[in-house]
Amino acid sequence: MKVTYNWLKEYVDFDWSVEELAERITMLGVEVEGIVEAGGAFEGVVVGEVITRDQHPNADKLSLCKVNDGSQELQIVCGAANFQVGDKVALATVGTNMPVEEGEKPFVIKEGKIRGETSQGMMCSGSELKLNEDHDGILILPKDATVGQSFGEHMGCSEKDAVFDLEVTPNRPDLNGVIGLAREIAALIGNELKMPLADLSETGPKVSESVAVEIRDVDLCPRYNARVIRGINVGPSPAWLSSRLEQVGIRPINNVVDATNYVMMETGQPLHAFDFNLLSEVKGKRTVVVRRASAGEKFTTLDEQKHELSNDNLLIADCEKGIALAGVMGGLNTEIQNDTQDVLLETAYFNPQNIRATSKGLGLHTDASYRFERGADIGCVDWVSRRAAKLILEVAGGELLAGDVDEFPAQPETREITLRHSRTDALLGIVIEPAKAVDYLQGLDLEMLSQDEGSATFRIPTWRVDLKREVDLIEEVCRVHGVDQIPATSPRGCIGENDFDAQHDSLGQVRDVLTGLGIDEAQGQTLISDESAALISGDLARLEYPLASDMNVLRPSLLPGLLDSLRNNLTRQNRNVKLFEVGRIFAAGPVETRSVALLLTGALNAAFWQGEDTKVDVSDLKGVIEELLESLGVYGVEFVRREEVGSLFLESAELRMGKQTIGQMGQLLPVLGKRYEAREAVYLAEINLDTLLQRRTTNKSFKSLPQFPASERDVAMIVDESVTHSDVLGIIKNIKPANLVETQLFDVFRGKNVSEGQKSLAYSFTYRSAEKTLKDKEVNSAHDQLISALKEQLPATIRDT
Amino acid sequence: MSLLDEIDPLKAEALVEFNAATNQSSLDRAKGAWLGPQGRFTGLMKQMGALSKEDRPLAGQAINAAKTEIEKALQEARERIELATAAPREPSDFTAPGRRPSLGRLHPLTQVTEDIVKSFRKLGFVVADGPEIEDEYHCFDALNTPADHPARDAQDTFYVASDGRPLLRTHTSSVQIRVMKEQKPPVRIIVPGRVYRRDTADATHNPTFHQVEGLYVDRDVTVADLKGTVEFVFRELMGSKTKIRFRPHYFSYTEPSFEIDFANSLTRKMGKDWLEIAGCGMVHPAVLEEVGLDPEEWSGWAFGFGIERIAMLRYGINDIRLFYENDTRFLHQF
């Protein structure tokens, strides 16, 4: 919504500068998003009249004059010779900033003495005003120029003004008109709101003799007012009208349409003018029918767009055809044209939801639909119609038929709201004098119906669709009083409680552990493409109307996002990438789960001048996972190798806790890696974080440090490739060798002295008792038992050491 | 030549040899040559038996003194050689960069979120959370946002294709409803989380972004309280010299509603007097009634803001998409 400084000033007196006004209305809740200064050429220059002209006492070529500037006589010293008493001249008063060419120094008119005589301004030549090259004499204006008028106005330039671009919140449709804003300012400073005149001279016969209005759907149109003006002259609007519309962003069309647009900008109420003679006539009457369109009904709007309507669209029609898409746009068939003689003026109220649906459905958004869908003022319809008729008569001439046809079958309920002063104080946290609160609300044109010690009751004007209950009045008091007048009090209150609070810290702990292990945190898009999602799962939660095909499903995993981030890095030559994400993933249902995912590729450590370039491998990934699990206190996770190559992994394992699969890890298929620009092995893992956090144990208890020495026994054995570390641990778990406290795998070897299809595993077993120093004999007996079990059950061949 | 006369020259010769040893093996050889079973000094000691009873004590004394001296020289040579062996072959350049185990970085959005959470926790707030896939009731209806409200346009909201038209929450305010329905007041929560709007990605928009919402419901909660808390949190976040301004505004679930502007050296640098940063207001009585609270007894305030916006302002980031690209050079700046 655009409005100008001068326009506002027509309805309310204030002496704020442009900047102050912007600040004030912003603080009232209408944010000024931009200010553009406009017009104002020749500011300070006025039409003057030469009263006397005498010889300057001290200079032959100068004259000493008295010049009337419209309010007083000024003494001016002038060097020109081409003028005489009674001439109208362009007088630059003290303080005028004379126009200068680019690069010239600013030239400000000052009061000064010229050869001993005071000069209070300057009579200007055409060149001094940059109007022409004439600098031989001053500019002599026509005899009928008005003394005191600003020279800019005399020349037909618009006066200085400022156009404000305002953000009007959707709850305040009344602020989509200049008067609405002026009312706010009036309330703020306590000045009167000066409503424009809407008095009419109705000279024609009664409208009702030639026009009828028939509302067939009262829900969608509770009020419709028609007036008729005959014998108008359609033509261009006067300059003041067209230039003002242009300032607020509306293209001037012709005087009739411009007048309706002007009144819309002034009042916030849209209007429409039809060519009266293009409405069908039945028995000497033109009937305006407000009805729903029939399904499939064709209609062409003013912008020459053809629409196929449905039963949900409200149409203004005559007895034969549609003539306007109600509240949105007029029809091409009854548009005001250059030869239009008679005008039917529509002022109506339409159901906001319906206008909104039509406007959205047809993709037709207009200044009118914008206002109707937010809620116009049903109470002001007649007044606005009169105001517009007056303006049309003023700019296009013609004769107004007497009266109007005002169909108003559904009177709106009048709302009354009681404000308790104690509630105001309780909610705002300050004490506001009851009299002050009442003043504020009356200033906004709320009529007080009654009051007692503790409260006051108001009737809500029809334009304030936002005021529905007491708290809304409290907000009005707060706005006019000024929220900056409410002191900030120190935070007070209770200790909050919520079950999630501890979980928030657990999520933080996961992030801290992983960053501590040298992995960077990523944040991926929640919305991803079908194709990326299909890498992980077919069980997808989909968007109903996606914005784009590459953002049409909710991520079923964090891995596609990490892979996208991998590509972003690799294409920018960041070759060593370690990322994790903690976030939510989704599946059909829809259901959501928290997840943590990891991606590692490239060098294990940052580049170093000694040139170590160990690459990450699957054990690095496993190590990170083990460290994370241990720090969270999650035990008993098994890593179960998948024998088949999957759609995502070249080699992978499932993470299981008992029968539950809680995650997976592995190496990305190289062919997929290439799709993400990866030339080196990429390792991925993802774990269900909800499960991890459920299964964590945070209890910690102290165990005494060992007091007796340990004995170590190293064993190297040859086993089949298929034998795993977990098989070894399984056997140990089964036979439970006495005093065995630690089993450590310290070497896996293939090659020399180990046949194809086999490998050598080297373990270090630590034996220790908590009660005594073990004797060799005791250790050996347990160890021999272990060795023979490994030999038989794996089976294994023990290597000589 | 008597035995006694042989001691000193022999000792001198041994000392020279030990002192000359430059490594462990030459030292070992010298040790063998002098002190080993066949060593020359050991030989000298063996000759002691041949001496007369009278001469023996004197010679014994002299030999022992010499032996101590030789062993001391041996020990010194050993230490000298050990030190020389332990020392790096080349001197270290202490100015060269170290071998750094690099620490991973928290995402800047996480860092900002945690800072916000920390300031709120100082005031007794706790973190709460709710689902990202919401329903119309929690996201709109219960928040006094009627069906024909612009915010409910399909243009702004992502709907999930499923029964009951679930949607991706457009704000964290949906959690207000869930918490107030479950918990009797007083309620004092902060809700950081992901939210979604149908915006095409550009420098200032991403369909996914993050918000933080604060909610306090209690007896006698006022606008003055709201101002006090907001000022505290934003001064913590944006610096103690930050100025805060409240400007009346409209949100359907608060009344009165305000937008919050701030001003500090950052806004001055950007050539602006004020910069909008958050929205807030007193919880609308219709919302309290919806969750079964009597607005005559309870009042509250809520405020919310975008985490990306704060992070962009704080770090001078000019494109929101950078947050979601996860370029490690970007991540390592924070």
C-alpha cells in the first residue's frame, strides 16, 4: 500500500517531517518499507509582483525594488532592466536552493547587502532557473499568474511530496485507504480527522426508476449500492488526479475510472463503473443481478482474458450476461470507453473468503480483490458511493440521478466490547489511567456506550474487522500509548520442565563426540529427489505438491544429503571430507526418526609437511562408531557382515542390538561414488539415534584398579578367511578361561607362509587375578585350555613364535 | 717393573680409550678389552695373588682406586653415548607447523542454536520439541489461524501425500500447543527446530530453515516481562550494547503482537537504523482457551525468530544456501 505525505495531510493536521511521520506510523504497527521523495521542483521560488522600482542609491546599473511574495513585501536588489512595476516575476526567497547543473556548487539564496542595500531574495532569469539560456533579463510571467503561488505549481510541476511504501498487516484492511491511516495519526496526536466532502447535488430523476438490483446470494454479497450519472465527458483526468494516482502506483486510464481508483485509495473501498447503456434493458429498467456463475460460464475480463467460471465464482450480471467478476475485475463488455455517456457506479461488499478463492483460483490478483479478500467496510458503502459520485461529477461532469439503489439485505451485527482497565494493566504490566485508555479508543472512532469505575464498553465501527474481544482493545491501547512507554522488567518466573530437555543435551553430546573425533557437522536438505532417496529406501513420505522434482520426497536417510555435500566438496577440490549429520529422517506413514550418519573419504589426517597420506578405511569408520557408542554408554552392538553387494554398498555390515537392526556401515559402490565425483573410497554409516539414546546407560560405577601383576600370552594362529574376530570372542565367551581379563587382536597377516584363502590372526591374552599374583602354572592351565578350544572350534593352527 | 708401577699407565691408557669411544659398540669393545674376563685391567688384578703379603694391601688399594676411576669413566662414556644416540639426527624446526589432529566443527546453525539455548537456560527455560510432520490442528487451527488465513495457502505450506493431509510444520509454534496440552502451567520452554515453507531456494530463502520459539505461560505475565526477557536474550546474542525496539504488528496467535528490531554496530555498518529480527506477543486468549487454560487466570508470551537470519547477521554470511552445501572450507570458519 502506497500513500503520500501530502495526501495524508489533507485529512489530519500534523507537523512532523517526512522522517518523523515514517517513524510514528511504523511505531503504530504499519511498517514503512520505503520512502521516495517526489516532485518539489523550484521549491522556495514563488510568483511575485513588483510593487515599486527605484534606482539603487549606490549603483547605476542596479535597481531597488519592493516585491510582494503573496504574504509580505520584500526588498530586492536587481540588476536586470527588462521589467516594470506590476510585472509578475519568479521570486527566489531566502533559503531557496537554486537549481544547478551537475558538478556546479550548490547556490542558496541568502539575505544580504548589495552595495549597502538589503536584498531579501532574487528575481530570477530563465537561465538561473535552468529553464532556458536567457540570462539577459529576468523572467516575466503572464499577467494572470497568481501572486504567492509556488512557481513549481505555476509551471504545472507537482509539489514536493514523499511516497511511503507501507506494509499493512492482513488484519487491518481499513489501513488500505489513506483515511484509515489518517485516523490512526489523528488518534495518536488527538487531532480531528477531516473527512472529505461527499455532499451531492442530485438533479436527475430517481435512480430507482431506471435501475434495479437483485442479490441472489446474500452470503456472498450482503450489500450492493448503485448510483447513476448521466451525460458525462470521458477524457483524461486533471493533472492533480493522474499524478497522485501515478505516485501511488496506479496507472491513470480516464477521468471516470481514475475517480473510482482515487476513492478506493482514499477509503480502502473498491468501486467499479459500468457503461450504463451497455447493460441490457428490460421494460425500461436495467437490472444488476448478483449471482453465482453457472458451471462452465464463459466471461472475459477488462484485461481481455477469457475465463471459464464455476459455481463458486460470484458474478455481477444484467438480465442477459455477466458484466463483472464480483470484487475482482470488471467485464470487457461494459467497460467505460471514450464515448461512454452514462455511468452506473457500483459500491458493494463481497464475502472475503469467496473473493479470495476466486482470485486465487483464476490467478487474478487486483487492487480490488486484495481489499475485498481482507474485508472491506460494509458500513461505509453508501458514503463511499456518494464520495465517488461527487468526484466523478467534478472531473467528468454530468448529472447525478436522485438517490441510490442500496440493497442491504443482511445488516451486520454490531459488536460491543467491554474493556476492563484492570485487564489492560495486568496484561501490559503498567498502569494506564482509565480516562487515557478511553481517550485512545475514542480517538480511533470507537463509540463509548457506557462506563463505570472499572470498565468501559464500546461499539466497534464496521471498518474495524479485527476488533473481536477485549484483548484486541488492550492492543489498541498499547499501540496508541506506545509500546516504547512500557518498561522492560527483569526476566521473572519459574524453572521450566520438559522431558525433551535432557534429550537435547544427548544430541549435543553426539555432536561433541563426533566433532571431537575430527568430523565436521553438516546440515542437509530435508527435501530431496526421488532418485537420491531410492538409493536407500522405497518406503517414502512424499510431498503432495512438490516445489520442484528434485525436492519431492522427505529424506528417508541422511546419507543422500551427505553424498550431495560430498559432491559439493569434491567439485571444489576439498578432497578430504569427513562429515556427520544429526537429523530427522522420514518414511511413509508418515513417520519420523532421529538419525546420525557419517561419511569419510580421502586422507585420514590433515596434510602435513612430512608427507604422510594414510587414507581412511573401513576401520577408521568403525573406530568412530565404537568411540561414539562407548561414550554414549551403548553396549552390545554387533556388526554383522552382509554377504551380498547392495544397491548402495560395495561391502557393508548391519549394526544390531539383539534382534533389532539399528544401523549400517560400509563402503560406497564405486559406480555410485563416481556419480558424486568421488575417485577414492567413500565410507558411510547411519545409525538410528532414537534407539541409541533409548539404549544408553549413563550409570557409571568405580571398579578398583588392579593390584596384582598381569601375565600376557601372545598367540598367532592360522585360520580360514571366513573366521572372524567375533568367532574368536564367541569361543572365549563360551569357555570363559580363568582369570582372562583382556583379549586384544594385534595383527592380521596374509602372505608369506600363509596359504591362499587363509590368514594369520595374532592375539594378546592378558590374565590377572584380583586376589593374588598368578603363578605360571595357573596361567598356563587356563591358556592351554583356550588354545585347544581355538584349535578345535575355529579351527586354527597355532604358529610357532 | 713392579705391579704398582704398572697401574697408573694402564689406567691412563684405559681412560683415553673410554673417552674416545663414540658409540655403543666401540665402548663395548673397550669395556671388554679392559674390564672383561680377558681384559688387561682384569689381568692386572689377577696378578695380585703373586704379591707378597706386605705389598698386597697397598697394591689392592691402588688397584681399587684405579678401577673406580675407570668404571666412572665407563659410566660417563655410556651416558655421553646414550645422549648422543637419543638426540635427533637433525635439529627440530620449532617454527614448522605441527601435526594437528583436527577437531571437527559444529555447524554454524548448531552453534547459534546452542548460544540461544544457553541464554534461555540461564533464565530457567528448558528445551522442548515436537514432530516436523504436523497436522493442520497443531500448526494452524489451534493457533487461531483460521482456514482462510493467507499463511495456510498451499503456496506456503508443504503437504505430505498421505491420509489426513499431514504437513511439514511452517513454524515451531505448533510445539506450543502440544506442550500446553500436556503440561499444566507454569510453562517455560524454548523450541529450536526445522521448519518448512514453499519458497524456491535463492540467496535469502531455502525451503528448509530453522526457528527458535520461546514460550512462557504463568500467572500475571505481562508485556513488560516479554520486553525484559527479549532484551536479555538479544543482548546476550548480539552484544551488550544492542538496542531493541518493539513495533506493533500482527500475528494471529498473539495479541498484542510486536515485531522486534535491533540496532548495534552491525546495523550501522549495514547503513540501517533498525533491522527486524523477531516476532513476539502475548499468547492470544483464543489459543489459551484452545488448550484448556482460562485466560483470566493465565497469561503468557511467545516469541520466535529465524536461526539462519541470526547466523547470517552475526557472521556476515550473504547466501543462505551456503548453510546447506556443507563445504568444509565454510564449516571450518566457525
